[in-house]
Amino acid sequence: MSTSMKNVSLFVAVAALFILTGFIQSWNSALLNINIGLIGAVMALGVNMQWGYAGLFNVGVMGFTALGGLAMVLIATPYDGGAWAAGGWRILIALAIGAATILGAVQTWIRLPKGKPRVLAMLAVLIVGFVLYRMVFDPAVSAVEAINPASAGNIGGLGLPVLIAWPVGGLIAAGAGWLVAKTALGLRSDYLAIATLGIAEIIIAVLKNEDWLDRGVKNVTGLPRPFIVPLEVDLQNNAGFVQWAHSWGYDPLIASSIVVKLLYMVLFVIVLAIVLTLAEMALKSPWGRMMRAIRDNEDAAEAMGKDVKKRHLQIFVLGSAVIGIAGAMMATYNGQFVPTTFQPLRWTFLIWVMVIVGGSGNNWGAVLGAMLIWLLWVQVEPLGKLLMHVITMPLPDDSGLKQHLLDSTQHMRLLTMGLVLLLVLRFSPRGLIPEK
């Protein structure tokens, strides 16, 4: 079998698994898994750019995902004039003061000659700037958070269309990626991983505690949908839709959910196709060949006149932007922004398994790995319960071993992911669809 036929067969096999899920469980469940898999595929493409193209070990994936979701809150939620009048503009002024303080301290350090006066001048700039910042910021935050705290208490958004929030999520994540790259890319790969994980934890901690920004742990619910995706209740109240659903033998409640998920799937496929096409074009361009040369041998590439640090910065920012877009898509699909759900160790591990199993350095492999691993992730636990019930059938009901095995099914997911990763690394160390 040729390589292309093998790759097509792998995608057909994964598609068959999703279709089988629809027949055995429900089409609602199958479409839900497909949509989350498509979002995971976009995220995996971002990680693949950083690792597969340039060998950058980013373990802060969930931090950039959370920033993408934050864009939905800041861009797509309704405009709250009262919050902005109470303190929103003063918060922006305080943030500008904070940024100017940091910039002033850096310039002071650069421009003054070495010595004690330079240190004292920099400390003076930082102390004065910090006092001014807190004087403006604290009362403004208190004023904003006091406005209807049960359902709001934050500055709200701009009320713009949802589809604008997705690229903005990418821009916010790209900006954060630039800051991270400027400070951490000089580190060795293992230290880079620790640094990015720590930065992701910091980002999520900020999102959990700054109520004025995103309501913190009180969460933002009822996020708007793209204009082509109606509410299920609107479909159920539409006489034409109800008649159409009955003509197909479906309950309108189930049919409305299926139609909404199908519309989301169309949107997600379009985004994935755009990102995948651009990633493939970049990979096959002279720029992509240069990135792979830097990945394989930085010293040789630098000897040939390539600016390694600049290229690493570029690819880290691009990958972060793609991850941010996926984060905005995820918040849109969930209909809420919940900072506590962004668990860096758990979900970052899953995205990395997607990339490694699919084939790092190969964009199609990242997509295949994302769809396959997500399906396994959601199906392993119910299948594990069934397997444990079959295994423990000969044991008496009061057996401690039987109860222990049945209680252990919740750990089947991590066990299975580890087993899949081990098997792939043993028998296909370059992934299911290796890099050419």
C-alpha cells in the first residue's frame, strides 16, 4: 500500500469510528465529539507549528487557550455602559500607567551609566509608578465589581459579532506569546517547558481572580453564538422546523440539537481548513524549510546566516495565535467562559499526545491525532466500565477486589492514553503519519 493510500485509510478509519458512535450511542454524541475534535485539531496544529517546525517545547498551551476564550468575553458580550462609566476607563488608564512604569524602568536602566544612581533611579520609577497605578486601579475595580455582582460585576464586552472575536483571540494569544518568547526562548528545552507551564498557571490564576475582567470563578455564561447558529429553543418554536423534524421521524428537541451541532461543525471545518491550508503552504515554502533546518541543527543554520532567535520568536507567536483561535472557538461552543476548566497539566498533556500520536512535523498527522485521541478520551471510560463489569462477573458482589476494580474505571482514560502513547512510540515512533 502506498503512503498516500495508507494515510487516506487512517482518516477513513477514524471517520468510521465517529459514524459508529452515532449509530451505537446517538448522533448528538457523535457530533459533539466531532466538534470538540475539530477544535482540538486546530489547537494541535498550533502546537505542531511550535514543536514540529521549530522544536520549541511549549507546555503552556492552556494559558493561550484561556486568552483566546477571554476574547469572547471582551469582544462578543454586550456593551455595558454603566460599568465603563463607573470605572472601566479608569482601569484602562491604570493599566497604561503600569505599562509606562515598566517601560520607564527599562529605559532608565538602559540609558543611565552603571552604578548606584542607576539602581536608585530605577527603583524610584517603579515605586512612584506602582503607587500611582494602585491609586487609580483599586477604586476603579471596586466601582466596576459593585455593579450587579450577582450577574455581572465586570466591564463587559464590545458587543461585536462572534466571528470577529475568534481572530481577536488569536491576536491576544499572539501578544502573550511574544512576551513569553522574548523572556523564555533563550532557555534550554526543559527549562522552556517549565517556564511556559509556570506562565500558563499565572495567566489562569489572573483570570480566576480578576472579577472586573471576566467575573473570575463566577464565570461568564450565555456567550453569544455566531449569526448562522440559532438557539435550539428558537428552532423548537418554529412551526416549519417542527414539521420538518417530524417528517424525518425526529423529536424536535433532538433535531434542533443536531442541526445546531451540524452548523457549528461547518464553521469549525472551515476554520480548520483555512489554518491547515496556510500551515501547509508555510511548511512547503522556503521559510518552512529554513525552520526545519533550524530545528535540526541550530548551529549550522546560524553559521549560514539565519537569525535563529528571530525565527523562533516568529513561530512561537504564530503557534500561540492558532491556539488562541481554538480557545475562542471552544468558549463559543461551550457558551460560557469558565477559567477553572483550563487545567494546564491535564489538557496540555492531551494536546501533546494528539501531536505525538498523529506525527509531529506533519500537519495532517496533527489533525488525525486530534480526532482519534479525543474520541478515545471520551469513549474509554464507558467502555472501561463495561469491560470491568465483564471481568468481575465471576466475583461475588461483596468482593473487595470487585468493588476496587469497578471504582478504578475512572482512571482508564489516563491509563489508555499512556498505553496508546507507549505503543505508538514503540511501533511508529514518528507517529501515524510521519513527517516527510
